[in-house]
Amino acid sequence: MVDAAVRPKTTRPHTDNADANLRIDVARVTDLLMGTWADTRREAREMIKDSAFWRKDELGKDEHRERVLSQLHLLVDNKAVHRAFPKSLGGEENNGGNIAGFEELVVADPSLQIKSGVQWGLFGSAILQLGTTEHHEKWLPGVMDLSIPGAFAMTEIGHGSDVAAVGTTATYDPATEEFVINTPFRGATKEYLGNAALHGVAATVFAQLITNGVNHGVHCFYVPLRGDDGVDLPGIGREDDGLKGGLNGIDNGRLSFDHVRVPRTNLLNKYGDVAVDGTYSSAIDSPGRRFFTMLGRSCRVGSRSTARPAGHPLWGSRSRSHMPRSAVSSTGPTGRRSCSSTTASTSDASSRGLRRRMRRSSRTTSSCRSSTGCSRVAPIPPTTARISRPWPLHSSRCRPGTRSTRCR
């Protein structure tokens, strides 16, 4: 019996001179490995040979932040950040090339890569993908030339990556044609945002859009943070996350809003709009589908989106779009909510995992009156707005207490 651990020698000795002289075409293999955007990668690698892009480990936090900001200006000077933006504004509309060049920056300084991703891949992308031509012409030139450094204000202390359940509100006031951006409780503070602590003069803020007493879910708003004098505008709260375990060239921080008013037109309204009288309209009827479409589109420029695009099995004909009940709306004037949640109906395994996470978040972040099932309690924002739900709270297929696979 042959020992499985002993492998017979199958390599024959080189007896033929032709075989002995075989060589790998290194240049050809390199081209193949560098992929479709090889020229872009070469340009980026050549650019970061300049020592001005290199990380200096001896710098303190404050000096490192200023050095990385100066490096972002060098990227602008080298036209290395415009590839994904519209040709009408001086870009190339080349998302693939943009990502390829972005990946190479990590060799110079990881802080440079991430901060540039925040500026052009998140903040700028949100304006590009969620806004309209009016917004593009108004703000994108400043985003591209770095005269408008900005933050991507999505993540919150209390909800983390559960974006559908963010607590920040944007309530429309028809009398002044303005949205009132508000952080109603501490857990709704935007957290760990690049450019928020120091350099950002504006932010794309994700908040629950409320108009005429109805919560239409998460939408994105362009919110100025500072005036022309460099001083934070009234109602803007800004905190510095300070020294971190790494990436200290990025000024991560927190943002909060105390009834900050922005014009109605600051709503990035590609997928949902509010008329002067407060009437809401959207070409996407399903709140869940609209939410995931906006979430997926908001990160298209600088990185690969992790959200599910339209056409994913989650949007199958038998699915029910889902948004957690832990959004800022309440079910009545008392502001009480139960721990139950609606669920999506699909057999896709990843969708079931998504439903479980959303249901768990809905249970644990709602103000729960039951004695079990809720390990965390977050205050309910002070609003009596109701959420717009095109689905029943409990369908005939999913009654409380049943153990159908559709209810898990």
C-alpha cells in the first residue's frame, strides 16, 4: 500500500535544450496582472514616486493631518481625482480607472488613500449619484478642486451600519421652504466621519425625510458646516475623535445638528423629491427598493458598493420591501413602538441574513415595553410622524407566533 504522504516524482529532468531555455515574459505577465486599467496604474505609481506623497512616521497627529491634506491638493494638481466625474465638468466618466488609481495610493500613505476616498468617492459620489444636474453644476466643481472638502455623514453612534434606522431627521417646513436637520438624541450623532473633525466645510447627511407628518425614509441632504469666515454655522456640533490606532492623517470626527435649516433644493432628489407645498414624489414606489437604490448608488465613484443593486433577488416578484420599525417614526401620539417587525419574503439565503440583522436591530433599538427581547434601549426621537408603509404589519402569511420560514 502506497503511503499517501509520499508523492512520486513526476518531474522529468530537462534533457532538451529548448525546455531548459524556457523563460517567462515578465512584461507580458505584468500587463495581464495589472488588468484593464494598466496605464492608469502606471501613472499612479509614477506619481507617488514623488516623496511629497510618502508617509512620515515621525509626524504627530496634527502634522500628519495637514500633510495628508496637502497631498490631496497634489492629487488635484496631477489630475488624479477626476476620472469618475462627468466629462462636462472636466472628468472622464471612467469609474474603473478611478478605482484602479485609487488602489495604488495605499502604497504612498494609507491615510492619503482613505481621505481621498472620503472626499471624492463618498462625499462627491453622493452628490453625483443622488443629485441632479443642478446639484452637479453647483457643488461638484468645488468638490473636484478641493475648495469644498466634505464629509459623508451616514454612520451614527446608535445605529452603526443599519442605515435604514438612522435617527437624524430632516423635517420639511413649507412656510419657509426649508428642511430642518436635527439630531434628536445622542445616539443619532454622526460618528467616525472623515473630514468631520477639522477640514470639512460641508457634508452629505443621511436623514429620515419627514413631510406632512409622514416619514418617507432615509434621504441625502447637502448641509453646509462652515461659513465663508471659516467658523461653524449655528447649530453645527463638531467633535474630534482624536488619536487613533492608525490612519491618523484622517481627521475623523462626529457631527450633530441642532435644528439646522437648509433650503428645500439641498435635498439630493434624484430618487425622491419634495414640492414647495410639501408633497413627496418618487419614481420608485417601494420605500425599501428606493432606500437600497439610493444606498447602492451613493458609493459608486470611489469604491465598490456593498449595497444590493436593483435587479437583485431581494427585489423578486414575491419579495416585500423592508425598512425597520426602529426608524424615527412612532405609531401613535405616545411614541410607543413594539418589538415586532415586518419581514421580506424571499428564499435567498443572503436576504434571510439581511432580514435577521434588520429585525434584530429593530428589536434592540426601539423603545421596548416588553420585559424580554430587547437588550438595548434608545430614546425615541421627539416626533409624531408616522412612517409610510405600503405593506401590512402582519400579513396573513406571517402572523405573530407562527414559525413559517417566511417569518424568520
